[in-house]
Amino acid sequence: MGDGDFRRLFAATALGQLGDRIVFLALPLVAIATLNADEFQVGLLAATTTTGSLLVGLPAGAWVDRMRKRPVLVGADLLRALTLLTIPAAWWTGLLTLGLLYAVALLHGVLTVFFDVAYVSYLPHLVGREKLVEGNARLSAIRSVTSIGGPTVAGPLIGLVGAPATLLVSSAGMTASGLFATRIRRREEKPEPSRSPRLAAEMAEGLRFVLQHRTLRAIMVADAMFNLSLVMYQTMLLVFLERAMDLTPFGTGLVLSGMGCGALLGALTATRLSKRIGQGRVIWLATLTTCPLTVLMPLARPGWPLYAAAIGLAALSLGGVVRVVAQSSLQQALTPDRLLGRMSATARFVSSGGVPLGGLLGGASGSAFGATGTLWIGAAGMTASALPTFLWWMRLSRSPSGTAAGTP
């Protein structure tokens, strides 16, 4: 785990994730603060950002399985950086509109699908299957650090130069990430030839593999429930902080940096918790014990109680990282090399399929019940998402031939 190639991937992850975390805060604030978007328009932006998974999710996996992964990582990073540059350019020339913002969000989301699918498929090649939990935990740790630093850096920058100009920093981070990835020296083996040259047949093979595997299927359904509810929650969280709590961009960044603190703690403890509690059990237990605390946010009032409510966001991130490290390692370990891209893309396609719907529902719910009411709905949905993996684990633990580690 200490070799130079992993360190280069580690550095690329840090820089790319820093850019991505700034996008997470700055892009909605371009709509909210610069273009005066209403609740539904903010929800539509969130939906557009994640529609890429539906548009190219399944074919992306088949395409990535046909090629070496590093060029995909580099190309996706550089194209995302270029795409983000159009927003500050349009702002400076007076051409910035919600339509352009939606277009950039959609293209950025499509490129992110290719990046994420290649990333998940690349890690087993780089560290070996026996070190997947440790590798995922270390990469989650640096992503968590940047989750703290991203909003903390973005908040003052947005206050100083505006949300559109802040996206220049995101673009620079993704450019640097792509350049670091080009320095990884370990040569990838050429992917095995497909059993079928037809893209549709390859997509169907990946889809069948995931849907017929009860462990992968349970994780995917739980993720779909969680992601839909999380996007509803996050869509109105920025509206809640900006308008109901009357926070400055710096204050919003400070509250959101609490999520990074929780994520860092989760990354540091994920390997130990998986070994002590069990990889199968920790997947549902992490969700069930942390998501209920997200109700602290809609209970908040302006002032210090609001920052105390950020504890709920920290708990959400802690549980999320522990769950993702455990289930990602399990998914990678259960999948043959030739199907890693399609497994990742299929899981992402199904589990993220509800994300655009979550953005639309979040916007519609915000219009109907207000940002506070939507936060309550999202918190309840995230907590309920533990049910599919809990039922899977119960069934597996009672089976004489099964184990809670994920026997199909």
C-alpha cells in the first residue's frame, strides 16, 4: 500500500475530490445566490447533475470493461475541468443562465459516471484483491479530509469572489488530478476479449450478474433508497441554510465541513469496525445508528443550536463512509475482473436511478412543505434504507451454507 503508484492515485484522489467538493457547494449557490433560482429550480439542478447515471450508466460499464482504466480516469478529469470553466466565462461575459447551468451540470455528471466506473475497476488492479478494504479505507480517508477542506475553502472564496469564479478552483483541482494519474507507472493488462462483441449483450451480462446475486442486489436496493432520500435532504439543505437560517457562504461552508469531519472519522475506523462487527452486519448497522441523527438539522434555530445540529450531518457522513468502505470492498471481492466495470456501472445505474427523482421530489416537496419539512422526509427515508441489507443479512446469517460476509 506504500508504493509510488498508490501514492499517485492517493494524490489524484485528494485533488480531484477537493475540486468536486467545491462544486458541491458552489454550483447550487450559483443558482441560489447569483441567478435567484426558486426551490423547484434548485431541485431541477440537483436532478440534472445526477441524470448522467441514467443516460450512460449501463453502457459506460461495458465500454470501460473493454479498455484500460487509467486513460479513462485522466480523460474524464480533464474534460470535467474544461466543462466547469464555461460557468465563470459566461458569468464574466454576462451570458450566464439557468439553461447553461443545467447543461454544464448534465455534462459534468456524465463524465463523472465514466470516472467513477473506471475508478472502482482500477483499484483492484493497483492494490490487489487482498488489500481492497485497506485501500478503500485510505482513499476514503483522503476524500473525507477534502470534504472538510472543500466547503471550508469554498465558503470564504464564494464570499470574496462569488460562486461562479470559485469554480475556477474546482477546475484546477480536477486538472491536477488528471495530471497525477498520468504518472501512475504500473502497466495494466489488456482486458480480456468480450464473450460477445455486441454492447447490448455485454450490458445484459453485467445486469444479470448483479440482479441474480442476492448480496449485490440487496446492497443496490438499499443504495437506491438511501440516495433518493439523501438527494431530497441535500437539495433543500442549502436552501434551508441560506434562507431559513440566513447563513453567509462562510457559515454554510463551516456547517458542511462537519460532514467531512464525520467522514474522516468513518474512514479511520472503517477497517477496524468491519473486522470487529463483521462486514455484512456493519453495512446496515452503520445506516441504522447514524441516519436518525439527521433530524437535528430541521430542529435547528439560528445561532449556536444550528452548529450543534451539524453533529447530525457529521454522524451521517461517518456512517456513510463506514458503510461504503465495507460494501465497496465486498462488491469488488465478489466480482470477477472482467465484470468489474459492468458491476460498478449496473449498481450505480440502479442505485443512482432514483437520484434525479430525488432532486425533483426535493424541489417539489420544498415548494409544498418548505425546506424544513423536506429535511424531515429525507431523514426518515435515509433511516429506512437500512431495511434491505438488514433483511439480506438476517436471511444469510440463518442459512447453514451462508455467511454474513456475502456468500451469493
